[in-house]
Amino acid sequence: MTGPAPRTKLDDTRDALHAALVRTLAAAGWGPERAHRMPPRQPVAPCGWVDAFTLSQGHTEEVPMTAATVPVVLLVDGASPDQVARLDVLMAHGWVELTAAATKPFGPAILTAGPDTIDLGGAETRAVVFQVQVPLMVRTLCHSTLTPSDGAPSPDVP
Amino acid sequence: MPVMEPTILKVTDGLVALTLVDKAASGYSPAWQAPGGKTAATATLADFTAANQQWSAQITSGKLTPSKQSNRSDRPATFCSPASSSVNPAQSTYALDLSFFQDAHVRDGLSAFLFENDTLEAYFLLAGNAGTAPPRAVGRVNLVAGGFLGEPQANLTDSVSLDVIRKPDVLFGSTGSTRLVTGAGTATNNPA
């Protein structure tokens, strides 16, 4: 039997985006139970989730960085005119809330946001998907990693 | 001929420390390169931490940049000899070039330190290995203020080039096998 896995920067990022997802769904009148921290096995519309990360290297303000890009999905029942009518609300509030998500130390950037369809095995769905990019590490004099096991910056060396 | 692998230096855990020159310090000499007259081999982080003035995670680049000062004397061609040029050597000058994330939202951050102490003289420690192991350099710089704010919705960065007042001390090598080259020109292997 193993204990809980140590938290990583991806866990922290997922938590922050999930919190933004909860606020977005609330703006459309839906409860926090419809916001999933991980992709649900059997999504039931309306709902939303933070999908799997893709890591990449790039630059922010000319500083080399490692960034995570993740789809944040907001799903509605395409057969429900009431739910479809709230797509604009989800798009607008999703943009605001995800942009303001409390990822640390760097804030997220939304690369794209647009309509999509999610295959649920026959059910008619409509979705808006945000591609959110979050810088996780930048290359500084302080050694930094995605995991807490080593290289954690000394708290007294800013 | 055997294949040789290059020796690569990569900074993974570096540090920059600054502390103002205290000319009222006991035994002070203008020749001091670090607090207490210590060298690149003997200066400790504690010598620079009185006001928590060391930075690592903020610094995206820290480099001691030399500038050559030599110039050339040109002699024109004559009827019997071609033109020529000779070099007049001069000691290089140095700058401590720092690039960093602005931290004006931190009360005792680097941005505040540079702004508050603009024009003042400070000792510096530049280290490539957590500040405690070689390679490392110490010396004296004139502080200049950094930029303040900038574009909205951006991770604000800035850079400063601090003039090094005299040739710094540098400790080359690695732990247990070092060579201290002082700005005064002495070189010592494995200094105490």
C-alpha cells in the first residue's frame, strides 16, 4: 500500500484552474459538483473539467520557461436549448475567470477559446474549450523543478 | 588521438548578493573586495545577509562582463614598408550585468534595494553554486536603479549593468581544487 503522491506544481495549477471552473459554472447557474478537477469517466452535461496537461518549453519576456498547456472544457447538452443558450455566458465568464486563476508564481494565458464537440457515444453535446497556458518554471539562478522532492527554493533566498 | 569530452559549466543554483560598503567598518580599507576585507575564497553568505540582500529566484542572468580597453596604434605605409598596427594593452573593465524579474511589490526586494541605493557603492558576491562553493566572484560595484513597472498583464523583467569599480576577485575551480585570482593580480592555488 502506498501513501498519497507528493504534490507537484501541476497539482497546484490544476487546483487553481478547477476553482476558476467552479466560478464559471456558477455564473451560468450551475453548482460546484458539475466542475470536475480531473476528466470525468462519464461526463453528464452541463459540466466542465480540467483535462490533461501538455508540457512545453518556450520563453516569457525573453526568459526561458517550461509551460503547461491544458484544455479546460465546458460541456452542455446540445439537445437542451436552455443549456445551449448559456454557451455565451460560459465563454465570457470562462475567459474572465481562467485569466484570473490564481496559478503561482505566474498567471495563466488563454491561447484559444472556441466551440467544440465532445463524443459521448451518441449524445448530442456542445462545448467551449479553452486552451490555457501556465508558465510553471522559468530559468533563474535558483534551481527549480516541477516536483517538491528536490531543488525547492530556499525560503530565505528570494 | 583520444576523443575528449568538453568541460561544460552550467549554473543550476546560483546567487547574487549585494551589501553596501560600510566605510566606517573596523579596519576598513578601500582595497577591500568584500565585507571585512575577505576574498572570493573566504567571503561567506553571512557577510552579505545582514539585510537579506541576496537573490536567486529573481535573477534570470548574472554575469561579470569584461570590456577590453586596449587600443591600437596604426602606422601608415611608407615607400619601403607596408602599413602596420600595434596593440597598446590596458586592463579590462568589468560590469556586473543582472537580468531579473521586477519585484517592486516586495518591500525589501531587489528593485527597492537598487532604487534606494542608487549611486552608492556595494560589495557583490556572484556565485554559480549556491553561493558557498566555487566558482564565485566578489568585488565592488556602483549601484544603479532598475526600471519600475511596464506593460500590463506581463511578467515584468528588467536588467541593470553595474559598473565594477576595480578588477574583482574570482575563485575558479571546484571544491577542493581552487585557484584564487585577485583583482590585485595575485594567484593562489587552494587558498585557505
